[in-house]
Amino acid sequence: MRLCTLFLIALLTPVAVLAAGVDGRWNGTVSTPAGDFPIEFTFTGDGDTLVGTMADGYRETAIDNGTIDGSNISFSVEVDFGGGPFTLSYTGVVTDGQIALTSEGNGERSEFVVQKVE
């Protein structure tokens, strides 16, 4: 029984460690045809679930459908830039102190990196 318990702890520990690695504030800049814009994410990992917010300098929006799968994260954000709401979908890879993100929505794709705010 003890060996089984230790085995389960060993299996679950990497998920808890990675979820903690995504926790916190992350800042970066997104380059668009209209110019560069600051962006900030606040994330909390809970097992394989990712929750948080995105702030773009004008508003703060809750993320939806957040998931954690190893070092990969994904989530979406409903935004409205005055022309009606649309969904931005994000995927990213978490490494030590940064997340490489790709966003897709409204026919556009952007790649950028955010850094962990200490």
C-alpha cells in the first residue's frame, strides 16, 4: 500500500510543479499592423486547469477554456475592439521565466513572448 501511495505522489508531482510555474503575472508586447501594444496575463494553474485574466492597457478580460498539458497551455479570450466581439485563441509553451505564445483570431495570427514579473 505504501509503495502504491508513493507511486501516485510521484506521478502527480510534475503536474503540480508545472501548474505552480505558470502562476503569476506575465508581461510582454504584441506587434500588430496598428503598432506595438503592451499585454499582461495573470495566471493560476489548478491541476490541468488554467484560470486568469488578460489586460491590454485598456481593459482586463477573464480567460476562458484554460488548460495545462505538461509545459503547454491554451486558453481563449472574448474581445471587442469596437467592431463586435470575437474570440482570440492562445496556445503557449511555458519555460523558465517566459511563455512563448501564439494568438489566433479574426483571421490574424501573432507570435510573442511574455516574461514573468517578479
